[in-house]
Amino acid sequence: MAMTKEEILAMEPGPQLDTLVAERVMNHPMPDFIPEDALDLYLVGTPIHYDGWTCVCRYEEGDTPKWVPDPYSTDSPAAWPVVEKLRDMRDKQGNLLICCLTIKSDYNYVWDIEWNYSELSIANDGHKAHRLPCSYEKFPEAICKAALVVFIGK
């Protein structure tokens, strides 16, 4: 499923964006099994976590166990593995997708994520700098969107 840059940037932070990041960026598809003791473990405060997914049982949803992605787009600690993955992303030929990733702040709660595509990458566009400025509160969301733009955005 190819998405345009505009479609990616228009997404709201939350489970849908987190699912896309888990599956397309982190390469962790939703598990296709529900552990037998998922409800018991969740009720005692130790939910099962597997490859960026947590098995939850919510009373208002019928206590049926289901997998939810890590909150990549709303939680800075959860977003940091996305930054690490972004730095090491490769194209289908095995070449690094980006050669320079800069994350900087002006110390006024404004962040700037900037990257250039690698010369050898199939995404090479002549060393054009790509930027995604964001506020401090939206930093996890911006990281997720930058990774999706680099990896699947057209």
C-alpha cells in the first residue's frame, strides 16, 4: 500500500498511525495469536508485550484480548526506536535510504527533523534536504511521519 506524503502528513496521531509504523517501519506485523493466559496476565498488571505490540483486554470492549501497537506517535520513549530504525533503513537493493538525519531544537520547544537521501538509494533526489518542523509536544508524531515518508511515501 503506497501512500503519498500528503496522506501521511494528514494522519492524526494514535492507533492507526502507530499500527502503520509498527508494520511498515518497524517491520513488526500484528501477532496472529492470542496467548491463552492473556486476560489473566492483563488483569494482574503484566500484559503480554511482543514485537512492539501489547495484548490488552479492555472491559468497555468486552474483555476480549486484542493486540495494540506501542504508542509510537504519542510517546517520546516509544518513538525513539523509530529514530534508530530511520537511521538504518535500507532500500530493496540494500543501500541506506538516508545519509544524514539531523534532529535539532531551537530551545524554544520547536524541533526540526531534517534528512537527505543517500546517493546510492533508489530514493536519491539530488541531495535535496527534506524537513519536518514540529513542536515539542508533536515530536513523536513527527518522527513517525518522517519515517513513513522516507519508507513508503511517494
